[in-house]
Amino acid sequence: MKRFETLENHLQAQDVDDHVRSAVAETISSIAAASTRIAQRVARGPLAGNLGETCGSNVDGDVQKQLDLVANDYLIEALQDAPVAYLVSEELDRPMAMQRAAPLFVAVDPLDGSSNIETNAAVGTIFSIFPAGAKDTPMDEVVLQPGINQLAAGYCIYGPQTSLVLTLGSGTHIFTLDPELGEFRLTSADVQIAQTTREFAINVSNFRHWDRHIRNYIDDCLEGSAGLRQSNYNMRWLASLVAECHRILSRGGIFLYPADARKGYAQGRLRLLYECNPIAFLVEQSGGGATTGMQRILEVVPNDVHQRVPMIFGSSREIRRVERYYAQRKLHGERSQLFSRRGLFRT
């Protein structure tokens, strides 16, 4: 029987003589412990109560489910004794001060995809770990760092299997929870995303709200083998960021959540600090790309802990293609010769 390396052994193999890397390893262990508790709660479903019950709204007005708050509480509890100076969470209005002299700052989405709770679809926990700098560094300077400064990032997806997807900046690895032993074991090392794809994930019901760049890109995909792309595409949409990312890590693809004309969506919908940055870090470490359409996600400097941005990630060649669509400036009249065909929904 194959022996799988445990998460703890994997973390211990890091440079523990470096106090920052040692702190990162300790913090990941704490997050993994909280994720195991969340996985157990999710697995019980309605036996654990009405986890999909609406309990209020967060600072941005998004609906909070009971399990959102439970997951947030588990993470706070797990990180209380970890070397973390500040915690930013989707479920907290402001950063939470923890051990101010600690070397790390953590940002989390405690329960991504909570709208899927009632349907028994995959949900997850997303996290990002940054350096906190010197103990006298102002809080705003600590928590408003670009994603390129991340020391580690990952997510835990609660589906048929519970998997922890992790990067420490040297590849992306997948650990699977052994429910009998209660520990994560390495099952896929150095995951690589296929460079090309014929699969995209986007909510096409919002087509009329998109700008011309995204409309033209999706139109050309939907035209299939008869169109500009000369290839037939499949579409997916799970409404769960971790599930979308997991599929792309497994078989390639591209995910698009662009800005659009609806109220509250003009700057995108996904949060930069605790959704876009960690996913972008994982994807780049797997050979993929992540962009707003006009800028690399990891280079966006945040101006607020709950800042939203457009998010497009996946197979590297497809990301470059989308960026070329955004580079086309004259989209209000005729398209350039590069994008000259008329599409299914184009007006």
C-alpha cells in the first residue's frame, strides 16, 4: 500500500531555522485543524442544524449563512495561539488584532460558496498568509499588501473528498484528509495546469451587463468550430470559487468573473485579499495565470481589506488570449481584423 506524506511532515521539511517560515508552518497547521472541524460540520449536513439559515449580512451587504459564522469562529479560535499579528476575514468588518508582535498577517474567506450549502455542492475555506513586518508597522500597511508578497496560500474544499490545496511559493500541492486518522496526506505534488483549454466557466446570464471585451471573447467561444476559434468549447459554472479552481487544477480551463454594469459589480465581485490573491498564487505556482483582464492579480495594490476586483484565471495561453481581447481599444464599432467575425449575441 502506498504511503502518503502527512501535511505535518511536509511542513516540518521546510526551513524551520527561519523563524518566519517556521511561523508559516505553524499557522498552516492551525488553519488545517480548523478546516478539519469545518469539514466534519459540513459532512453532518442538516444533522448539525440548519447550516444554510440566513443569519444577517456582512460589511458589504452579502448574506451570511449560519455555516459562514461557524467557520469564521473555528478559524479565529484556531489562530488565537498562532504567530499571527492581524486577521482579515470576509465575516469581520475590520482587521482583528491578535498577537501584534507576531510575524504574520492572515486573510481568510471562512466559507466560500455558502450559497451552495442547501444543494450539497462543494464549499471551501480560502486563506492567504503575508509577512507582518516589524512590530511597529502601521496596521494599514500590514493588511494592504499586494498579493506578490504572499508567503503561502491555499484553500480547503469540502466535497466528496476534503482536500487542502497549498503553496509555499515552490509549487502547488494537494493534500487529502484521511477522515479515519483526522490528518491531511499529500496525494498530488507539483500540480500543473494544462496550458491550453476548450472549457470556460462564467455566468452567461449576465452577458447583457458585460463590456465588449468579455462579450466578444465569450461570443467567439460559443461560435465553436464554425467561428474564429475553430474549436468547440464546453461551459461550466458552479458558483463556488474553490470548486472552479479545483476543476481547473485537475484538467485545465478558464474562469471568468468580470466587472459588469450591475449595481455593486462595477469593480468586480470577488475580494482581492482573501479570494483573488490566494487563488492567483496557487494558479501561478501551477503554471497558470490570473488577471483582471488588464493587470496581473498579484500586482494589484489593495486600498481596502474588502476591495473587489475582476478575476480571470486558468490555463496560461487562454489567459493571454483574454488579455489580448482587453487590449483591443476600439470595440464600440467594427472589430479589428483579428476579431472580425460577428457572434451569437453581438449587437
